[in-house]
Amino acid sequence: MKIALVGATGRTGRHALTTALEHGHDVSVLVRRPDRLPAEVRGQVRVVVGDATDPAALGELVRGAEAVVSALGPTANEADLHTRTARALVDVMAAHGPRRFVGVSGAGIDVPGDRKAGKDKVISWLIRTLGGDVVKDKPAEHAVWAVSGLDWTLVRPPRLVDGEATGRLEHDAHRSTRSTTIRRADLGAFLVDVAEGDRYARQAPFVATAR
């Protein structure tokens, strides 16, 4: 499978990149600084240098791809990064393909059909109230994808932590997870797993590392 990966040098993205290569996929990556790619993978990927909101760079990235995976994390200096990236990607994907997109959102946002537990509703309210502009970016991003007409998935993890992948995940389209953390390695692998099939198309599933 040909995968276009955004955010490959980030703390979650590097795990998504490793998983995609281990699964035998043909991977193209969009990076601002190619030197941040691990030396052992530089010869295994097609590298496009540019910004995640640049239509020209994104057009080059998705050329020939069957799915786009984004592991972009929050950036304090660019509070609306995910919304601007979503808008640019929707336009590029609608014009050039592919139709499949898998990205990272957050467990704090609410979407139609959610069945969150009481404590999770309170946490979501606190995040929205106290989180500032970076938190507001996530619902806005979801709104862009929801009306895109593309086959998108926005994965909603809880708090991200480091550590080796466990392979033990709990996930559901609408019901919040019992666990309150996920390992970045598990999240990166899950993004690729979802991109490989039709699971959770046009949904925003919760996912966590199982206790």
C-alpha cells in the first residue's frame, strides 16, 4: 500500500513510520527538516520537504498514494495548525486523491453519537474551558473533515505517554475507554492499522492502551 505520512518526525509519527515500513508499505513523508528523520529509514522513504499547510507540498506528497496518515501533534506557536492542515488536505485530496485519511484528534472533543461516562464529560468540559486556542483547534478540524465527503478517521486518544508498544488496545466508535493513557508507540501503530482497512470510516473512535 502507498501511504503518505504527515508528522513522521514527531513523537507519535516516528512510530507510525516504523509500523508502516514494517508492514511493507511504500511510504512518502512530508517533513520540514529531513535531517530529523532517523538515518536508518532515510533510504526507505520518499521525502517531500515542506509545510503541512502548503498545498504544493501536500500535492507532491499524496501523488500516487492510497491513504494519508497524519500524526501531527499540537503546537503552541500554531494554535490552528490542524484546522489549516485539514483544509489544505481536503482540497488537495479532492483534486488528486486519495480518499482515505487517518489522523489524530483528542479524547476531549465531543462528536454526535458519543456515549461518554460522566467523569469523561466533566474532563471534556474542563479541557474545552481551560485548554485555550490549541484545544479549540480540534473541534474545528473535525468540522472540516465531517463535511469533506472523504473517507476520514480522526482517532481520539487520551493522555499520550512514552514506552514500548504493547499491542493491547481498547477502542470504540462512541464509548470512551476505561484507560486514561495510550503509549505513543501503540497510537502510531493503530493509525497505520486503521489506514490499512475501512475501519471507522467517517468516525472519530476513542483508543487507549488497555490496562
